[in-house]
Amino acid sequence: MTEIAETLDATGLLCPLPVLKARKRLKALPDGAVLRMLADDPAAVIDVPHFCAESGHTLLDQSEADGAQIYLIRKGG
């Protein structure tokens, strides 16, 4: 089981705000910490994996529940 350091609720926000808020929140976390992000922007399914790949973070999981996408992102070093 992955321990979640923090949860970011980005539901209701449209591109590029979910990724921008995730970037800001991840900056404040220590390397290796896991951010759980909720989003409902249809573009997030493309934007979040791309952001992780470009920024050196690891997308641990991508799922959907209650109409929201759930992303688990491990901060890279």
C-alpha cells in the first residue's frame, strides 16, 4: 500500500490548472512523497501522464471513481 502524503482536489478546474496546482503542491513535498490528485477535466488523462514524464515524477496509478479521475504521483528527485 502506498502512503499518501497529501491530496489535491482539482475537480472543477480546467487545463492547465490541475497540472499547475500539482506542480506547486509537489514542490513543497519531499522526494519520494506521493500526491493523490482528483480531477474531472477530460484533458487531464493526457496532461497528467505527460507532466509526470516531463518533470521526472512517477505516475503510480490512474483510476476513476465517483465521476473524478484519481492520480497517484510520486515526486521524483
